[in-house]
Amino acid sequence: MKVLLNNRSLLESLRPFNDLGFVPTMGGIHKGHLSLINKSNKLCKKTIVSIFVNPKQFNNKKDLKSYPQNIKKDLNILKKSKKIDFVYLPKFNDIYENKNKSKIKLSKKDKILCAKFRKGHFEGVLDVMYKLTEIINPQKIFMGEKDFQQLYLVKKLLERKYKTKVIPCKTIRDKNGVALSSRNFLLNKYNLNVAANIYKKLVNIKRNIKNKNNILNFLISQKKELKNKYKIKIDYLELRNIKNLKPSKTTNNSRLFIAYYLNNVRLIDNV
Ligand code: AMP
């Protein structure tokens, strides 16, 4: 596993390879990331992982400051996996120097779910993903369904611009059903227990939706119930079609999306 600290060494090292799988991360490596890496390892000759906490996608300074970062630990885990050929650890200037200021604008129909509650977030994500794609030029990018809206937007917009294919990967959960996330490192046992209960409730709500005439009203009441029971703030609880993310009236091809706060940590999930 070769660690690449700047663009020059990256370009030199990657030049000979034309079947490259890329797993972009912000570090805080966990088994969710490793599942993406495994898939890349299976489908591509070489795998490159990046660790870059992209300040442009944080709409909240406190969130950026508290984001779990431990490069040494991450590198140890990645090395042990024996599945990675390159790790790219760019500095801010490697990504953003000499590049035109980003003009990314989301369309009105995309300003839903997290895009509605985290202003500028996906513009920052798309910006860094375009730049990483230009620098690395991978054949495939592996992204998790845990961040479904991110996967949806990056796949839709990046594949319009580049030849690279974006490959969706299933959400990896802990034994209690909690979706693995770097942000879980900021939660204590009690919070993780609440997250497990919320996951169970989501699965239950989705099962019960089938029998409801008015899904919107049902979701409003379920959101209220969750809010009161666990004393949490919920940004949204919505059923949407997975092909176009439009509000859905049936569970066919649909997922239930949630964003909520535990201990000031914003968590998202979909079932
Ligand atoms: P992050 O480091 O949180 O930006 O995540 C990097 C990539 O890993 C993204 O494509 C995420 O969707 C994916 N990812 C994060 N958590 C999980 C998980 N629990 N299961 C599968 N993929 C995940």
C-alpha cells in the first residue's frame, strides 16, 4: 500500500494503470468503508482510497471541527486490509489550487432531504468529487447507499461529465442495525442504543406504510412519536422513490429516509 502525499507522486504512481477503482472517504475508517474497498478490489485491478475532510461540504463550522480524524489509525486499518494499492492524502491546495471557482448549482427538484437542510453541502460534495475524478481519473468510483442522496446526485451528475462509472454499495450495519458511520465515534453507549431503537422503528414504519391510506399523515404522526419518545430533533422522515427521489405513495422502489440529531451529531439513514 503506497501512501501518496501530493499530486505529483499520485500522477507518477497511477500512470501505468487503466483499471482503477476509487473509494473516496473522509477518514474515520470503519467496516462500511472496507466493504466499498472489497468491492473495488474484486471489480478493479488496482484500488485507490482517498482520505480528505473536505471543508467545502460542511455547512456548519462546529461539525467540521468535531469530525473524527485519526490518520495514523486509519492507515493502520487500511494497511491491514491488504486490499489497497494506493492511499491518497491530499492537502487542500492539491484539490483546489489552480482550479476555477466552482459554479455548481443544484436544480430546484434536487433541493430536497439533506440538500434542503444543509445549504451548500452537495455543491461542496460535487465540487470535490469532480476534482478528485479529474486528478485520479478512475474507471469506477465506489459509494455507499447509506448516503443515498449523495450517491444519487454524484452518480447522476458525475456520469454526465466523465466516463467514470459510480458503483452503489450496500449499507453496512452493526449487530443492532445501526448504520456504520464515522460520526458514530462521537456517540456514547446510550446514544448508540437510541440509534438502534430508531433503526428498528424505521423498519417497522416502512412495514406498516403498506396498510395506510394517507402516507403523509402517517409519517407526520410517526415523526412526532419518535421526536417525543427520544427527545430528538428530526430534519425529515420521508418516503421517496429511489429512481428519482420524488415523494412516493407506495413502498415499491421506495425507501424511507431520515435525518436526525443525537447528542448534536447529525445522523442519516434509509431503509
Ligand atoms: P465518508 O467517509 O463518511 O464520507 O464515507 C465515504 C464513503 O463510504 C461514502 O460513499 C459513504 O456512503 C460510504 N459509507 C459510509 N458509511 C457506510 C456504511 N455504513 N455502509 C456502506 N457504505 C458506507
